Amino acid sequence: MFGCLVAGRLVQTDAAQVASDKFVFNLPDYESVNHVVVFMLGTVPFPDGMGGAVYFSFPDPAGGGPIWQLLGFIANDKPSAIFKISGLAARRDGGGAPHPFGATAPAGAAPSVAQVGVSVEPLAQLAQQTPVTGAAASTGDALRLFTQKMLDSLYNFASSFAVTQAQMTPNPGETFVPSSCILKWYENFQRRMNQDPNFWKT
């Protein structure tokens, strides 16, 4: 029902179901992760009036149980969300808040493995909860992540049609663009986006 994505890694769809309404993704090497995207796969909707509270958990450096923090929520009319998790472990604000995933780490969890949990809860209850400060990704962060995915999608799509000159067949009605041009555009757009996420507005 859910997916989890960290930039530069494969999409995770292997959430462990720890209860009938609770799902957990393992997040290895969480110290190097800035943002995480949690989304619905589109195969199974939430029941009417329900949504998913999204939590982030990291190991307690002092040796206690994992520390859970509420990031936000997803729902049928908001099927995906980007959350900023870098720095949450250092601040630890909201660490004592109630959470639905229990107080013990999963068996065999490594110290560098965090978790992202989704708890299916009533929308009325989700609306009353307060996410941990700083978990909402900025508009610039969200735009940058979207643009990166869009660039990857365009390049991969265009590359799937690539043929060598020897494989080309004459077709007067078809225009061919060298894949090197697409790659150059991709790299230029990515560089400009990293310098100024709003450059395209000018």
C-alpha cells in the first residue's frame, strides 16, 4: 500500500506490517539522508475517513529504545509527502510524544538504521496532531526533488529509444535528436537548478 523513497536509492515497497494498521520501513545509514518521500502506491486506498500518520524513528544514542517523532501524514487526497529528516536526531524535540509503534527496536537492527512508520488513523485525529518542528520540506527542497525526478524520467524515456547510426532506417517524416543533446540539456538544467531553484521563473 505504501512506498518510501530516498534520493539516490531504490524505491522501497517492502514495508513490514507490524500490526493490522501499522507499517514500518527500515532506513539504513540514516545519517546521510536529508529527505524522505512517503507515498501511496495507488493500489489500495485508505478506508473512508482514514489516513496515515508518518513517523520517523532513530536509535537513542544513550542506549534506550528508539525515539519516534511525528513527521506529518498522507491521505487519499494527499497521497505523497516529502519530509526533511536531517537534523531531527540531533534536536530530539518531540521525542517524548506518544507514538503507536512501541518502545523497542526491531530484532537485529543496526545502530545506523532508522525507521519510517505509517500508522493508519482517523483523519480527524491526524488533523489534531502536531508534527515535529522542521519536518516539512521547504518549497525549494520539494521543487528540487521533483525536478530531479522529472529530469531522470525524461532522460531515461528518451534513452530507451536510442539507436546507433547503423540501426537507423531512412524516414523522411521523422526527426532525430542526438542523445548527447538531451544529456547536455539534462546536465545544464540540473546545474542551474542547484544554483537557484527559482531560475526558471525569470
